[in-house]
Amino acid sequence: MDIKKFWQQSVTFDEYLKNAEERLQKPKNQQDVDFKDYYKLGLQRMHRMLEKYCPDEQQLQELRRKNFKGKILVICEAWCGDGSQALPVVEKFFKDYEVRVSYRDQEPSLIDSFLSNGGKSIPVIIFLDEDFKVLNHWGPRPAYGISLLNKHKNDPEAYPKDDFYRDLQAYYAKNKGYDTIEELLTLI
């Protein structure tokens, strides 16, 4: 797989937001129509995270200590709830780095190389070196979010999907991206 090709076809975060707004206003296909409410919610969440997220100084010091010299490619879609929480945090925390977004559904061979338990879960955050070699990747949600999902999957009657979604969003609102960055820093 030529990840450099995906990098060259990817968009900046600002372009990603603009494209999401356009797809909400003028859907390109039936999926855009079907996902209209998810696009709207995703955009609201991304704008809220951009407003609320403030990089933690200790985490910034850790990033400087690691002396990371690469790039960050994120596989995502604007309708994705987890992506709407993680992507703005990554964009702001790694503001001094090149961060670009590749659409999951545009070219399946990229996500097929980063499956999560056999599924095309997003976001996937990929750390690349200067020569586009994959150093590591993360996704689709912080460990606590994964534990909530597993709780739901293990006993959906006792912990229904609506409870899972409520608890996950409450966690994201309270945590404000701290755990996401903490986990990402361990991969650099």
C-alpha cells in the first residue's frame, strides 16, 4: 500500500469541515441524505470540541520531549461520532505538525489496512515518519470508550445501546480529549 498516495489525496482539517458543511447542505449521494442528522451532529460536536479543548501543558511537554518529526494522517468521516470528538483534539494538539484527513469511504484499501477487530471503525489516527512509513496507529476511541462498548456488547439487555451512547457522550464531554491525547502520546 502506498500511503503517500493517500496523504497526497487527503485534505486539511479546515477543508474537511468545509466539505462536511457542503455535504450537509447539498448531499452528494443517498448515504449523505441518509446520514444528514449524523453530519449535523458531527459538525456540532467538532465545533464544540474546537471551542472547548485546550491542550494540557504536561502533554505538550511530553510531545516536545518525544521530538516527533513526522506527519499525522486520520481516516475519518464527518458523520462519525467518535471522529467528531477525536479529530478536533488532534488538530489542535498537533497544530505544529501536518495533520491531514483521508475519507474512509473514498478508497477502501486504506481502511482495510487498519481494521479494528475486523471492522472499518473510525477514526484511525496514523503516525507517519518523514518518508511516509507507518510508525503506529490508534483508534477508534479511547480505552474507556472501548470498555463502555464492550459492556454493551457483552450484555445489551442490561446495558442497552442508548445507555452506551449517553455514557460515551458524557465521558467525551467531561474528558475533553485528555485521554485521547494521553493514549496517542504513548504511540509516538
